[in-house]
Amino acid sequence: MLFPYYKLGGTDVSMEELEEQVRKRRFAAETTRTDMSVIRALESEIRFLDKQYLTKEVEMSETEAKLAEVLKAITEVEIPDPQPQPDPIPEPSPEPKPDIPEPPRSVNRGVPFSILGLATDKREVAILVDMSGSMKAHQSKVTQALNEILSQMKPDNRFAIIGYRGGPTYDSFPSNGRLVKADPGTLDRARAFVDAMPRRFGGGTPTQGALIRTLNLRPEAIILMSDGAPDDGRPGTIIQNVTNRNRGRAEIHTVAIGDYTSDKKLTIFLQELANRNRGEFVGRSR
């Protein structure tokens, strides 16, 4: 009775075909599991990278905050005065010839001492010179200006020359960093120092640190010579820091070297620094 319906209870697919379908489905399932493993691995890597990025972002924020604290601390640190050194024994001055009068000291606005057109009655002068790489283009202007200053020195003057460049690095005359009397022998050695300075020009312009270091010598006047704006702080902040540190004790005169008329940032910085510290500003373009 059931024989006519026997075929309806089975299937037309052979065992070989069923086995092939099972194999394909198993392969597809295995491939899917592999793809899911790859996806999970990528998700894990993305989470790890996100964590690393957040960590680096936090570290950068902390580093920037520490850097700001360090820059602020630099302006507040008192640089100790150099250890006292005995003044060099001056060489005997040659007797002036009676028939050759000594050239008179320059006069400007009724004061007894004028250097580079800067009038002052101060006798203790620190000359601060920018020795950055850009000053190589103005070597002759720098040496000429420095020799002009030295030519105005008298025995009752005391002076020092401080050169600064990136690092910061300093070259000083005399080497102990103290103000010395302007006797003939000392002036001759100072001129030799000035002639050798251009060979050491290079690097950046850390003017703020150089000014603070020079203020610690406690000169009566500072003459700053530079051809570029400082790179160790914002000009306005540097002016404020230096003026606060100076407290009106020293005149700060400024000299712009080179084509300063095309560099408004430098000109404004030097003018304002001089104005806030009882000094004057001049430019030397030739």
C-alpha cells in the first residue's frame, strides 16, 4: 500500500552531494570563524592604540605644563655673582706727549660720555653682544661698533664684554666675567677679543637669559647689540621680566644692527626695553 509514496518520503540528493554540501558549509563556517577572529584582533589593536594615544596626549599636556613652569622659574632665579678675582695688574701707561692734546670725550646732551650716540654719565658699563648665526652678515658692523665703544673708555671707566648665542653659551672679556678698569693694556686685550668674536658666531638668540645674567654683574649701564628678536620667550614677557629684575638700577641702552627698519618686531622690542629701563635706542645699519 505504501510503495507508490515511498519516493516522496526520501530525497533526490545523493549521499555524495550531501557530503559535498556539508563540507562546503563547514568550510564557510570555518572561514566565518577566522574572519571573526581577525575582526576581534583588529578591535583589540584599535583599543590598544586609542589607549596609547590618550596616554601620549596626557604626557604631552604634562610636558607642556612643566616647560611653562621651567621658563617661569628661569626668570625668577638669581644667578650668583662670579667669584671675586683679583684685578689684573695694569700695565704702565705711556706718558702723553705734551705737544699732542688728548682727543676730547664725545659730548651729547650735556653728558660727559657718549657712545654710538647713546648718552650716559655712567662709568661702569657691560656691553652685551648677540653672537647668533645671523650676526655673521654684520661682522664688520659689530667689530666697528665695539671698537668705537672701547675708544671712548677712560681710566675711570670699568667695563665687560659679554657675547651670547644659542645654548645658551657665553664668551666674556675678561674671562672671569667681572667688570675691569679700562687701562691701556686691558683695552688692547679687549680689542683682540673683539676681533676674534665673529669666528664664534652661530646658533640662536637667547636674549632674555643673557640680560638676566648681565644684570647680576650689577653694572651701572648695559648696552645690548642685536640684529634679531629674542627666541627664548615672547618679547613683551621678556621686557616685563627684565624690567622687574632690574628695578631701575641699571640703564639699558639698545643698538639694532643691520637692516633693522625692516624688522618691526626687533625694533619695537629694543625701543621698549630701552624706554622701560631709562635707556636709549639707536640703529647701526652701516
